[in-house]
Amino acid sequence: LGGGKRPGKMLISPGTGRVVVCCHVPEAHHANVTAKDWLQIVLDGTGGECIRADLHLAVGHILAHENGSFQMSSGTSFSKAEDTSNEASRISVEWLCGKGVFPKKGLGVEGVEEEFVPDCDP
């Protein structure tokens, strides 16, 4: 997975009939975020299932129903794995913004490209 910095890395991979989600959180960030908690938030919102989870690494998937649709916990339904992947990403970023783990835009944090920092301000 590589070494994630702030706060780690989450990979969301849409495929045929399922979306795989895995995340890694370095030990230095466990006070704010653990892989298990981060994954669970995403899976709770998307109706997914955890396969393996601990503080450092967590893996789960979101399975399509027999009719091929992905049913979110909110009641929304998506027909494409890519749309489900986008929803998982939105849930992830929203939760991480709430945790305050992203650097603020415009501060010029060394090693952080501004274009990849979400705008967490309301």
C-alpha cells in the first residue's frame, strides 16, 4: 500500500459486482484515525462488509445485489460500481474532515500538494 502520510491511504477499487475498499494508517496517526474505524465508517454508509481490520490495515467490500445494484445504507441505490466507489470516497473524506486530519488549504505544508487537499470548511 505504500506509506500514507496525512492520515494514511484508502484505496477504493470498483469491479464487476463489487467494490473493494482497503486502507492503511501509519502508527503515528492512530491517536486520530485507525484503519479499522476509517473502514467501518465507509462500510456503514455503503452497506459493505469488513473482511479484515486492525489499527494499521483494514479491508472490506461492498457487494452488488442479485439485480446488480448497490444499495447504500441511506436508501440510495447505484447501478454502477464506479458510482458506489464515488459515494464511498465522499463518505471517507467527510468523516476525515470532521476528524480534522487534513492540513488547511493555503498554509503551504511541505510535501502536500494543495490540489489534493479537500476543502473541509463548511
